[in-house]
Amino acid sequence: MSSKSLMGLFAHADDIEFAVGGTCLKYIEKGYKVDYIMSTNNMSGQIHQVEKDGSITLIPCPPQEMEPIRKREAAAGAARLGCVPLHLDYPQRHYNDESGKKISIGYGMPAPQGVSCALPNILIAHESREEVAKVADLILERDPEVIFTHSCSSDSPEHYATALLTAKGYAQAVKRGYGGELFFVCEMCQSSFFLRNHLRWDSFIDITGRRQAQFDLIRCHISMVPFPERMDYLDFTPICGIRDAELFSWFCNGSKKAPAARGDLSQELLDHFVRGRWYDPGL
């Protein structure tokens, strides 16, 4: 029997808050614990500096400075959820050098100064049996009722690669006795869309009344998201019957049965489960 916990295995600091922040807030109220896990080392990014007129200036930040900033912010976000973040520390696919130029990391590329690249790049981590086995070990050790990760239709290569790594680790963990479920998040904030997406969803969590608390949670990542209220979350009333929801796609792993209910969280997902739904936002 899975423990009364949920696992968020996402690519970057702030991804958990954006993707499943409402679900986490709802279920910690019900006594759940959260496993807050990031796949990358968070070395890539630019500081979002707020100007007096409310505009934002992007300030290039080298990896040896960006990584500790984003990890401190992740620790603050996780603390609000009653947990400590776990960083798998796979290097990101690029970083900004001292001049602000974006440097891509390919096969055989040297690590940026001050950053460890002993592990494979996040884009290829899922190709390593050893790294997949580490994720499976982590799932078996934590034994969450439900695992959440990125959508396989995400336009972010690091999101997609993290979803692959998680799915492979999950499948191996199931073979070794794990009994929980894996759900992919439908990354449905308008600003995350790449042109026009048609996203499959099977279920949702009702987070009515928790969107402002989610924004406050996201605000922990102020270097990247100084104004979370500007994120234009879609109105899900036409398809879910409620204003605020987080939508998910179930990883059936070859099963023809709906996911099993092992607690309140998986029961809500099962209650809202409709196989094969598709959503066209019409953007």
C-alpha cells in the first residue's frame, strides 16, 4: 500500500509550484506529505529584475551564481509545503556565460566553471540504465501514492526529457513492486503553449479557492517569476465544470484498467477519470 504522500518530479525550481502547486496545497491540508524533486541542477536562467515602472529587465546570470539562487528559492517553496527539496542535479542543456551569451552543452562539452557536470545532461539522462535505476530506487524508497511529472507534449526539451526519465523509472519501479500511479501534468497555462496544442487529459484535481495561495507559493521564485498573477491560467469551467483545476494524463503502463484508488488523492483522480478526453484551447 502506497504511503499518504505525493511526489512531484519536475525539471526546474518553480515547476512544481506552477504545475501542481494547487494540488500540493490541497492535499497537505489533508495530511499528505510532498516529495519535492527536481531533475536539473538549475544552473541556467536570467534574473528578472523589476524596475520602478513595473517592467522587467532580464539580467544574464552565470551558472555558478544562478544555481545557488534557484536552489535557495526552491528550498523556500518546499518549506511552505512542509518539505525539503531533492535535487537530482542533472546539468541543464545550456547556461549563460559571464558576457550573457547562451552556451549549449553537447556530448563531450566541458562543464562551466564552478559547476559539476559529473552526471549526464538532463536531455540524455533517460538513456542511462544507471540513472533510470536511481529514479526507480527513489520511487520505491519514498513510496508515494501518486507521482506527478511533466507532460510528454511539453514544448520544453528539459520538461519532456524529465517526463521520459520519470516514466522509465516508474515502469522499472512497478516491475519491482511499486503500487502507485504516475500522472503527466497538462501544462495548460497560456504562456506555456507553443503555437496550438491539442493536449490529452484523463483526470483533474479541483483546486477551487487555492489559486491565490498557489501564486504566493510561486512567488518564492522571485528571481524568475516576480509577478505570478500575470500568469494567465485558463478557465476550465467548460470542460471540468469548475474555474480552477489542474489537469492530468494517466500513464497506464500497458494496463487496460483505470488507475486504482489508494487514498484521498488517487480517489479524487479516479472520481474525475474520463479516458481519452482531448482539450483544444483554440489559441
